[in-house]
Amino acid sequence: MRFQSSVVVSGYEDSSAKPGGATTQYHATSKEIESSAGTYGDLSRYLQLFPGVVFNSDESDDVLVRGGNPIENLYLLDGIEVPNINHIATDATTGGLVSMIDSSAISNVEFLTGGYDASYEDRLSSVISIHSRELSGRQPYDAVDAGFIGAGFISERPFLDNGSILVTAHRSLLNLFTNNIGLSGVPIYTNALSRAEWNPTANDSLSIDSLTGIDSIRITPDRDDPFETNTIDTQYSGWRLTNGIRWRHMYSRDGFGVWTLSNSEQRLNIDQQDQLFDDTLSPGANRDDNPLVPVYSESTHDGMTNLRYDGYQRLASDLAFAFGASGHLYRIAYSVQQPYGEQSPLSTDPTRSDATSFFPHFWTAETGYYGQVTKTFRRWSLDAGGRFQQFSFGDHLTFTPRVGLSYQASERLAFHAGGAEYQQLPPFLELTSYSQNRALKPIKASHFTAGARWNPVRGMGVNLELYQKEYTAYPVSTEYPSLSLANMVDTLGQEFIWIPLVSMGKGYAQGIELSTEMRWADRLELQANAAMALDKFAGLDGIYRRGNFDYPFVLNLAGQTAISKRYAASWRYEYTAGRPYTPFAEAASVQQNRPVYDLNRMNALRGPFYSRLDFKASRMFLFGSRRLSLYGGLENAMDRNNFLGIAWTPRRGDVGLCQKSITYCISDQDQMGIFPDLGAMFVF
């Protein structure tokens, strides 16, 4: 990981074209990601090591930035917007189990956690810009690999006189060894990435990218296990595809423009059945005789076509201007049926509620225009800009300003400060689930950041940043006054909940982040970051409560070392304060033998602290120009039982144990225990 303070326009592809700015940009290379312990070499999991990022669970690669939801992140692949880069991800989120982009296929990742400039499409939390690998020295590259997240290949070849073609594909292997990874099921997924790049002239470059992912999982809780907490059978299958083309033209030494045309498609099919419909079991009946009642079905298709232009012009040695426009065409086709509603865990009422079925089919558009000016004078740099955004759905017009100031106090010390606003529509599934939800407004987030970077000696950097992030027009429930959409957990395998919403919520996240990196002669690298933060949201009642990912303290320590040319090792330690959770309303839960949350105590309790140590070692074998790398390691090497949350065990309630003591029916859920990480790569 490296960090620097700069603002990067998404159309810019070389460092000389990056205007100055006032935000911290974190940087990671493919080598750092692949060799890191505790991530399975997965891009999204590696991002969880950065300051300001927390995670949902060990089984998830959600990127949750400064109190934000996964949908608040913008993903770019070679400058092309990708709605979701992850496998096994439900609609209305960008989290999943594992990334569709193989780390061996990328060159580096740039990660901006706030204050990013107006060229990016508005997202409330972060920008994650991924750059695919480039052909080195016109030499072909071929490799095969196998590991925890799957097996596959990568191939790169020269193309014409000034071009290259990259192809990579992977397929999961877990289903060959187990039928349960802790989710009462095992995911199956396949992904492929291809890229062609050509430079027909000295002033022109053309690139084409294609990213595809196909995945499925069947979640089948054990009906005969009295400690089983889930009663929902789930069948999930989906695919997502993004294709894009970019043309970059240099008009002069001081100006260039980039045209980008892309299209993304995503389709999901989810079916659910309840093993204990209404939590009833006839006297004397066997659980296996209890019929499975279909309670939810979803067939959704999201299409997005995007055309954008980004321009850059240096007007003088100390003045630069970036500008552009974009247009999105969305194609929505949903079929969601929840005809019975459900015995909501949000309500003490035992009757089923919130029954809904909706079938929206429509096209809608979104357009944006931006401008950004960078002015440097002596040791100061000022960035100012803004973005107009028009949302056809709901007929909203927004303007979001950005301003940043940086000061280079010395060769080794710099300061920055800035403010920015962003607005983003809630997911279309939420907007169309109830008629009143169509009136939801774009969610607004205002960012204020200030920080400093210090390079005391060569190979060492220290970064300090303070931030304040304020949310307004956040969707909140009209049925449950304490409930905000920010506190609704996406748990694949649980029955989905759709509720009526209004844009009257608010929230804030604030904190301080300290990070450092040290390198010695390319043989040893140490990283450390610590963050103190506060994350709270208010529902319709206006009372601020902890967010789902309110962790007052987070600590990450990581190291990598090249012991010799053939041996390497890495390790990682993570510590976070206890996970917040909402207790059950005990009387109602016992009486009805089901989980009923006490919403007056939303996230009022906190579990034990999270502590995890991972390590990994590798050995390289050389066979002439070919090389074989073997690696092995342990995830959660201390086998600590890290707290995930509480759950209800309804099958124990069937036999009256809850009436004896509620502790019989409440189960603490733990995250992943000790787990091996093994793999190999062979480079031809």
C-alpha cells in the first residue's frame, strides 16, 4: 500500500496529467495483493486493509467506507464504470463473496475515500479505480494458477505493432471439496476478463475491456439440527457482464480528451422457501414432513449504457481545467413476489406484514456535466469544481460542489483540506418496491476532510486524516420510526424485507485515521493503520443510533518480506472494537418462537472485540525461464471465535425450551475459524 495526496480525473491515465488536489489516494499493486496474507489474493478483501474501511463478515468482501453502505462505492475498470465487481451479490448492493477480477490480471488499484473530484459519477463514499496489467517489453506472458478462490489462467500477447491482448479466466473449486463453507451451501462461480489495447498513432490509443461473471449457490439449512438458526432455503443464480471501449486522443502537449462507451447487464434469480412457515409444526409431526412454502421469488435484470467524454487542458504552467459530460441509460425489468409478506423480525405483531409484489419494466436516463479548475501558486494548490446531475427517475436536478486546498510546507511535509458534496439515488429495487418509494430523493453526503502527509526518511511515509461525513435525505422506514435503511443488513440466505420508505433520515460519520508504510531495499515492507470513528444514523424519530458498522477503534498491521529470491512471507493482524448489534425483544420472541428485535435498542449492545492473525509463506522454483510458485498459510491462525451476531434457534423452541430459559433459543454466531490458504502458480 502506498498513499499520496492528489486528485485524479477518471479520464487521466498518466501521472503527468493528474492535477493537484486535497484528498488522500491509496495505491496497491497486483504483487502486493497477491502476496498478502488474509485476503486469498482477492482484490476487494485487500481493500479492507486500508484506513477508513471496515468489513461485514469474514465470508464477505464488502467494502464499507467511513460508515457507508457498499452501494456508495464507484468501481472503475480501466476508466469504465462497472456496477458490481463481485460474485454472489444481491441487487442493490456491491458486496459479495469474492471479486470477479483476478488480481494477476491487474497492474494496480487506486482508492479514494473522500473529497474526490467532480469528474467521477457521484458516489457517497469512495472511488475504486482498477487498472489492468500492461505488456512488459513486448514479451508474451502465460500462467496458470490454483488456490482457495479457484483455478484459471492468464495470457497476454503483443497485438499489431503497438498493442496487446490480455485474456484471463477462473473457476471456483470449493464445491469439489465441500458442500458447506459456513453458509449452509457452497458458491460456484466463473469469471473472465479480456482487454485489447492498440496505439495506432503517437496521439491516439484505443482500448476494449470485457468483464464477465457467472455464479450460483444453494443454501439449505439442516432441518434436523436443533441449533440451526435459519429456516429459509435459498436458490441463487446470476450473471453480470460489462463491455466498454475507450478512445484517448492527445490534441497537444497540454490537452487531451477521452471518449468512453460501455454497456453493463446484470441478471439475478432468487427463490426462497420457508421450512417452518409461520413457525408452526403440527403436534406429533416430523419436521421432514413439514412442506416447504415458497415465500419469495426474484427475477431482476438491470441494464446500463454509458457514454461519456472527459477533457483536460493545461491553460498555463500553473492553471489546468478538466471538464466533461456523461449520460446513462438504465433499463429495468424486475419481477419480485413476496405474496405472504413475513413475520417481520422488526415487529412484535405475529401476523405477516409488508406483503408486496412488484413488476416494474421501464427505461430511464441520467445525465451529468462537470468542470474542475486547478490553480497552483508557489507552494499552494487550489482545486475547485462542481457537477450538475439530472435524474429522470423522480425528475431531480442536483449540483454538487467540490473544493480543496493543499500546501507543500517542505519537501517532506504537506497539508491538505477540502469539502465536497455528492448525491446518489437509492437502488431501483428500493425505489420500485412500494408506490410511495418512487418519491425518494437522491441521498446527499457532505464530506469535510483535513490531513497531512510526512515522509521523514526515504522509504517511509506517514499520513494523518480527519473527516466529517454528513448524510441527509436518507431513506427511513415509515412503519418503524427508529429504522433507517443504513441499518438494514443484507444477509444472503435470510428472507428479504421490503418496507415503505421516505427521504427524511439523516446520519453522520466522523473519525481520525493514522497510517504509515515503511520499505527497506525492496526486501521488507511494513504497513500499519489505526482509526477512531463514530457512525450514527437517525430514523423518522430523529434519534441518532449507532450504525451497523460503527467501530470506535480499528487497527491493521501487515508485513511482507522477501527472505531470499526464492522465499517470501507475509502476515497480517487485525483488531476492531466489538460489533454493534440489536438485542431481541425477549417476551415477544419467546411467546412467538421467532426473532423479534427490540428496535428501541437499535445497535445498543456491542459484542466482544475482533482479533485475527493471518500468515502466508511462498517458495519459488525456477526451470530456466519458467517458474513455479507454491504458497501456503492460515487464516485466523489463532482460531479465535470472533463474534458475528446473535440468532434465534426456532427448532429448540418447538420443544418448549425457550419457556424454560430464553438462553436456550439465543445463539451467538461466530465468524470463520482457522482455515488453510493453499495454492500454486506456474508461469510459462
